[in-house]
Amino acid sequence: MLNIENAALKAMRSILRMPNCNWVSDKQRKAVLCAIKGKTDVLVALPTGSGKSMVPMIVAHQSPTKTFVIIVLLISLLEDWERRLKNAGMPYGVFRSGISDFFGSSLVLTTVDLAVGKEFLEAIERSHALDGFGGIFIDEVHDVFVSRDFCACMRLLWGIRTLSFPIVVMSGTLPVTMERPLIAELNLQTNAVIVRRSSNRPELKYIIEPPLMSQKELYKRVKTIVRLRRLGENERGIIFVNTIYDGETLAAILGCEFYCSKNEVYAYIMKDKWTVNMDCYNPEIAAFRRGIIERWRRGVEEIQRLLVATTAFSTGNDYPQVHLVVLATTLFDMSTAIQEMGRAGRDGKPATCYILPFKPAVFRQPVNDSWDIIDRKAMGHMIWNSTECLRLCITWHVDEEGGVSCLEDMQNEVCSRCCPIVKSSIVPSSRVLSKIRATTDDHNVPKQPGCYETPKEERISCAFGNLINNIKLHNGVKL
């Protein structure tokens, strides 16, 4: 085991070109070692910035004669994986329509819609017959449930394993309650190893503002935030929107570029340069879209440091110094909100995430899917029906009883709902907070009969109320 671990660490240092780097956490180390062994399926639930992407890269580095496939939902995430692999100097291939072979590539990237097709399964069989297939990695696997209402191919992923090989699934926002259903949905082994770490991002400051009642108010507020929060030379900002109309309008008002996944949006810009094909994948449009990202990453001019984007930019895109994220208009579901805000603070420094609700939201009619409904209910509750700590609402959605509030750890940035508590001078020292945690259970969830059977919203209220009551009780007490 020690030899495997040393070799894996050496491989990571080689990939990153950092001879003295170490594991981000023990959970990252465990995920890598379990994936290298390949004896069981692995579910990796590590928050943004915890080194999930290193798992398939190290595994492929250690088994150069095998082929490993990384499956993603969005073209933008595939392009981000391409950028990472190029920067690491790792050879890779991209599986596209019309191909039924991996051609011996160590790492192969593809999208879900192609992975559930006949050609992809034939490529696996061909590689497996030559003892050259190592396994499959599925990135942002929570989308299997969250995105199935607009991406029907998610419902077909269960059929990708027709032969014996390991599957590693990865996510930064996979709720605890989704683990077992996901294992069943994808036909993973019942003894699959689950590697999980708290989803709390202490460096993120969450700010929710009063509902804006018109688009004019919304655009004006976004413009004000951007004006007041001047971005430094290496800093970046992202304004996330729900619709193409809002994206194009805000980009025009702010003078920056707009990123989305719809080919039609870029067609009219490019019509004088290329013959635009509106197919699902178009190399000219893909190159144009990559150019938008590259200009944003370089940030030569101040306005290029800001980008308006749809949810297509919510995964991957790991620029470390994103210090401003604005969710302009109400998000439909909690997982998407967490993903978008997760773009911020990857360098570990404080970053601000604004949530700007747009009037009493009319959420899309949920499909008949329990997970989709839960995800949307959590978002609606946090914005419209709750006054609890934003950090607690967000982390509880992912970690259940592992959720934490801003006041539980002095390392946490304080959200807009906890600021009044801090200003009222009832916040105790970290020693007192430790004492407070000891008076409840491990994560401030009181162990009372039937507590875990109550709705999540009530449990959040219970935990938060219990924390505040204990803060008041212990304030000023010598420990």
C-alpha cells in the first residue's frame, strides 16, 4: 500500500510540475488509491477545489497501457478537461460521433449523449477484448438526477457497463441522501467505496439581497455591484443568468462577453466568417467559445476580467482567483446554485457570492422526479421561506447533519443573515463555540426522538435555533 501511495504522490507531483506538493486532504488520497486498485466502484464526493480532477489523471498516469474514459454532461466541461490535460502534458483523445474505437489513448473524453450510444459500447468491447480497458470516470455525476428533465440520455447511463470494469463517479455537490439511489441508478456495486468530505467552503461569503421586482432593477443592481467591486489584475468575476435574453442584455450593459452553450447565440456573430452548422458539436463555434474563456482567463483589459454566463459555465473552469460571483435572477435548484457559487475562491482566499432573487420566483413546473423536486424545494425554501444562515442551508442540502453555520467556525466568512448576529456582539470565541458544539450532537442536530424524520427545513431551523440559543447561553461564560 505504501509503495502504491508513494508512486501516486510522485505521479501527482509530476503532473502538476510541483515537486513538493502533497495531498489536498486525506480524502483525496483515499479516492486516488481506491481508484488505482480498481477492485470496487468508487463514489467521490469532494467539494470544489479538493482535487477531484487529479483522480483520473493519476490513475491514467499509473496505467499507461490502459484506456480510461471521462464522461461529462456539458461541452464546456469537456473543453475544460482538454485544457487541464494539455497543461499537464498528458496525451488524450476525444470520442465523437462516427467513431467506434479509442485508438489506444490513455485518457478519452466524451459526453453523456455519446456514451450511451452503440458506437461507444462497441469501442469499450474492442478495447476490453485486447485487455486494454481500464474503466470509466463520470464527472459531476449529480447531474444524473438534477439534469434528467432536459437531458433524457441521463436516464440511460445505467447501460454503459456491459462488461467487467470499475466505474468511478465524482461530484462536488452530491447530497448524502442521493448516494444509495445513485448507486442503484447506475448499477454500481453495492459495496462501492464512498469517499466524502464536508462541502463547506469557509472562504465564500454568501450575500442574499431583497427580491428585485423588475429586470431594470436587476440590471441596475448588477451594474452597481460590478462598479463597487473593482477586480484586480489577477481577479475574475462571473455573472450567472438563467436565460439567453438576460445574458445578452447584461453583457451589453456591462460591456463584457457572454458565454453559453447555445450555438444559435454565436451563429449571427460568425456568419460572415464561417459557414455555421447548427449541429450539437460545431468545431468553429467551439473554437469561438474557447476564445471567450481564454480572453476572460487572460484578463488583459479590466472589462475582460468579467464574464456573463449561463449554467454552461458552472462546472469545471477552475480559474483560482474568481473573487466575485453574482447569481442574477433566481436559480431553479440548489445544486446549480452551489455549482455556480463554487467557481469562486478556489485559491482559498475570501470571495463574495451575491444571490439576487428576481421577484417572487415562478419556478419551472417540476417533472415527476423526487430528486428534482427536493433540489428545487431546497432552493425555494432558502430564498423565500427561510431566515436561517445561508451557509447552513447550502451545506445541509449536501451534507445533511454535516451542515455547518457561519458561526460554528471562526474560519467561515459570515453570510448576510449572520452579520446582524455578529454585530449584536453575541458571538463567542472559538473556545466557546467548541463548548457549544459539545452540548449538541456532532453537527448541532439535537438527538431527539423522530428528529431525523422531520422535513429538512424544520431540521435546519432546529439546528440553527439550537446554535443561537447556546451562543446566548454561553456568552460571557468563562471556560
